[in-house]
Amino acid sequence: MGLGWLGVQASLAQPQGVTATVLSIGDGDTIRVRQSGRAMTVRLACIDAPETAQSPYGQEARRYLQQRLPIGREVVLAVKTTDRYGRTVAEVFSGVNINLAMLEDGQAFAYRQYLGGCAAREYLEAEERANRAGLGIWQVPDGITRPWDFRRGRRSAAIPDGTTPGGRRYRCKEIGSYARAQELLRQGHTYLDSNGDGEACESLR
């Protein structure tokens, strides 16, 4: 846990918002919750955590979020918008602002392209404190490859003639298991990760 955590805790009160219960953690910036009897996917606003394929940082960010938001934990969502994938974009509070905590402890980057909905200065300052302390993603000088650049690089590396590893394209419903889908993604079947979050066939989870 980063040294800046107490600063976050002291500076933020629990907001008014939508109450929900944590069902699962997808990755370092995506969770599933139940709200009013309905399951929904929540994308943490204004941050971008390492992709799962950015080992070991993506896995570390997910583990961190699992520790902060165990299954069954009640959270408050300060909803900002709905993204193009139908996910609810929100700041997530569990005593403190979890989005900011991710930055304070070096588990995510401030998502500069989408900072408008949050207190941008607080987010950038939290990121800078983690950078100075060399936490998490900042253990590497200047930080690891930014997740948005990583996703762009993977898309541009796609084989231009549409061929796929082994010459076969799979559909999520015929793969059979979530684990198998992740294996195929690692083998280069990037089309299975339709929203570019480093996770294939989330519907199988």
C-alpha cells in the first residue's frame, strides 16, 4: 500500500451515489457489481490500469483491486457516463475513492483522455506521488508502456490480410470456457478481445 493512501483517505468523504455489491473483478479497472438486482459491468473512471497481457503489472493491478474490493463488498458508484461497450463508467467508493487509490499506489495511470469527468488535478497529483515513490508501474523509470499505447500497438500488429493463427477464427460461444478463451488470446487471436481490455470472451466468465 502506498504512502499516499492516508492522504486520499483524509481528503475524500463518501459521496452520494448508487449503492452496489461487488460480484467479481475483471482486471485493474473493470469490475462486475449487482445493483438493484441487476448485474452490470463498471469501468473505473479516469484511470487506465495495465492490460492483463502487460505481465506482471496487469495481474498485480487486478490482485490489488481484488484486495480492496472483495466479493460481497458494498460500494458506492459515482456514475459519470456509459461507454461504447455499454459499461457504466464511475468512480468507485469503499470508504475512500478506489480510483484514486489505484493511482496513489502505482497500480494505474491517470487516463488523460478522459479526465474531464473527475477532479483532474487530484488524479494527476496522485499519479505523480506514486511516480516519485517508485511504486508499482513506476518501478520502471518513467513508468511501463501506457495501456492505451499497448492496445494501439497490438491492434496495429494484427495481420493485415485477416488471417489468424492456425488459419481458424473462433466465436466465444463455441470455445466452451473462459480459461480457453484467454489461452487463445495469448496465442494471437486478438479479435476475441473485442473491447481491447486484455480479456477475451468476458461473457464466458
